[in-house]
Amino acid sequence: MQRPRGMRDELQRELLGAGALGAVCLVACAALLGALQPQLLILRWLPQSLACWALAFELCWQLRSDNRRQVDTPLLPTLGAANRLTLLRGWLVAATAGFLAQPLTQALLLAPALLYTAAALADRLDGWLARRRDGVSLLGAALDTRYDALGLVVAPLLAVQAERLHASYLLVSVAYYLFVFGQWWRTRHGRPLRPLLPSPLRRTLAGMQMGIVAAALWPPLDPALTQFAGFCFMLPLLLGFVVDWCVVSDRMPAEGAVAQWLYQRLPRLAAAWGLPALRVLLTALLPLMLPLPVPAATVPLAWLALALMLTGTAARSGAALLLGLLCWQPQVAPPEPGTLLLLTMTTAVLLLGSGRASLWRGDEGWLAGKDGA
């Protein structure tokens, strides 16, 4: 569809203004950081953050013709509130990138933790804002995926540098780009390329990654536990990428018995039997995990979280609370096997839910999707 020149020019002016404003704000942040934290290498922070912002801006600029509701609808004259918030997410990721390869103290780590946590929260809000203001657009959907992927390169690199996540978590950072490259390669060489099968779990696993990476950056959390939690979050996502690639590359026929079992029957079986069995198993093994490995002041909260999980009453919310309590303590000794077992089972409930025979699953609609970030 031909784009009206006036709308196109107005949109381009807005984008160029946003790009320039973002660069100016990064320069101002560099000056402020240099005054507050003399040990920060500003001559490294500013070029790194500006380079990442240039990449984030370029992604938006290349996609500007998608600023429309559908392929066959007119170009929207402005970005709109939701897309501006998405662009702000790109800026927050760029500011986080400035801390890469810096001598990070525990106090200084608070800055990127705040920045990336704000980006993760904005990832929740921009979609809500788009739906509430009828501002859903192709540009917003495309930018959302690309900024998620960019953030899951920058923040995990920083978390690995600070020893908050294990280096193996960087497989999550490259998985999306390898998947996209594989699709491009097959298209270029005339190989068959099949569409992805629908999977609600895919959105859950993707959305939760931003949450675990943001949490891992916070200094009060025990690095040994955040590394282990990162592995628990990473493994099902990578397995999902492998299964999806087998379908997309036609190695596993979408209409075949294996694919149908993995995408349809297995989730139903898990919800009907597997997840209730997990809660029963957690109840049976609980004596092996006592006393609860949480700060003394938070023991009542931990028992509340456990009760929510075991009864299936907002179980995912209870799991998120317990996971935070398990990790929110300084590292004093290597974690006990019971602690790691409890953390693993808590993560499973957070990612998968409580299944059948639950009292109330009202939090599933929010936490089960990408909004779970």
C-alpha cells in the first residue's frame, strides 16, 4: 500500500527526534555516572551504550513502514504511546550495555539491575498500553521480539560477567538468532520451511527469561542460587527451540504423531496428571527440605508461598514469591541439596502452573503468557 507522504514524513521526524533525544540522554547519564562513580570507565560506558542505542534505533527505523495495524491498512502518522514505550525499552537496554566489561562493585551493579528491571517491566506495560489505547501495530509486535532478543544478549552477558549466571546461559542469548539465521538459510537455499505450531508454553518460557535475568542482577541474591535457577529456566526453553526447529525444518512433520503428541497431548497430560503429581511429590519431600532455607524474618511468607503452591491457589504467584525468598540472601555457604531440590520444584510450578485439582488459578492468565516477564 502506498504511504501518504505527509504521514511518512511526520513519522520519520518523530523517529529522528527520538533517536537524537536518546543519544543526548545517554551523554547526560554518562556525565552523572562519572560524577557519582569515579571508578566507572565513562570512556567505555558511553561508546558502548551509544552503539547499542544506534542498533536499537536502526531496528526501529528499518521497520517504520510496519507502523500500521494490518498489512493492508494505512500507515499510522505517529508511533503512539505503546511504541514509544517499546522504544524506551530499547534505550534502557542500551544504557544497560554501557556496564559491560566494567569493574562492577556490588553497589555499582544496582544501576544495571534497575535499568534492566525497568526494561522487563516496560515489556509488560507496552502490550497492555497498546491494547488499552487501540494502538496495536505490526511495528510494535516486531520491535517487541527484537528488543527482547537484544536485551537477552546484553543482560545475560552482564550477569555472567558479574558471576550471577553461569556462562552456559548465553545459549539463551544466541538461540533466537540461530533460529532466525536457520530460517533465512533454508529460504535462501530453497529448503522447505514450515510454520511454527501454536504453543502457549513458548510464550511462558520466553517471557520468564527476562524475569530471571533481571532478578539475577540484583546484588542481594545468592549467586550460587541464581546460577542454578538460571539453568532451570534455560533448559526447557532450549528444548523448546530444538523441538520448534525440528518442526520448522520439516524434520518432524507438523501433522505427524510425534509433533501432535508434543504440542497437544503432552500439555494436556501434564495439566491433568503431571502437575498435580508434582505438588503431591513436593508435599512428600518437604520434610527433606526443612528447615526452610530462607531468611528468618521471611519464614512466614515462605510457608504462605508453599501453601499457595500445594493447594493450587494462585500457585504461580506463590512459586514466584518462594523463588525470590530462596535466593534473597547473601551467599554464606554452598547450597544444600534440599535447597536445590526445592528451588527446582518451585521453578517447575512457576513455569508450568499447578494443573488440575487447583483451588484457584486466577493468576494463570497473566503469568502464563509473555506478560510473565
